[in-house]
Amino acid sequence: MNRRTLLTAGVGVLALGQSAKAALPADGELDNALRNPNAYMFGERVTSKTDPTAPHSFDLVITSARGVDGKPEQVMVRPGTMRIFRADAEVDEFTKKGGWYWKCGKVEGKSRFKEPGALIMVVRQQDGAVEWYSLVIDIRC
């Protein structure tokens, strides 16, 4: 190998390292929970109720959430499914105190945990019941 080949290979490795670093998610904990939910356990739990007579076409929409990229996003939850998201603690005073907002058809609601910006699993039942769980890393042996 000559000097030019080594230099070119070194630049290629540097470029690979920089692109891999740029690909890291802004919220690594949320990314991990989405990939490995079995590594987490439930912290707190609250329940809500949506309109059970609303058509199943209405998604439950969390309007104060953040994505893996750290940017605000809406999370859609269909009946009989679950989602994991990060509560956005930067919306207003309520969210700064651990709250998040949601809506489903004509019903609007809000729920809250003790920890602002919690990692949350939401489970939406077919009958309109909604269960919210804060997720914490499971460090038990």
C-alpha cells in the first residue's frame, strides 16, 4: 500500500465515523424502549376513558409528545393497540409538571405523572379505556 491509498482509506473511515455519529437518535432512551420494551418496567399508572360510542376510525391522538429525533410530534393510537412515546415537557405549565394532552374524536383530555417528560406506554382498549404507564429501566437482577 502506498501513502495515497492509506490516506484515502483513513478519510473513508473518518467519514464513516462521522455519519454514524450523526445517525444517533436525540432521545436514546426512547429509541431503546421502542427497540427493547422488555428492558423496562412500569413506574406509575393512570387511566382515562374515551367515548366508547365513537367510531373505531377515530384514533387517540397524543398532541404533546416528542419523537426519537427530539422534535414535537403527534402519536396516533388505534383501538386495541399500544404505543411508546416521550411526553413533551416544553408545551406549557401543565406539561412542565408531568402532564400531556390527548384527544379522540370530540373528547379531549389530559393526564399526568409525577415526572415531567416521562417515557410512556399507552394501551388503548377496544371499549374506550386507555391505560397509561410510565416506563423506567429495569435494573433488577
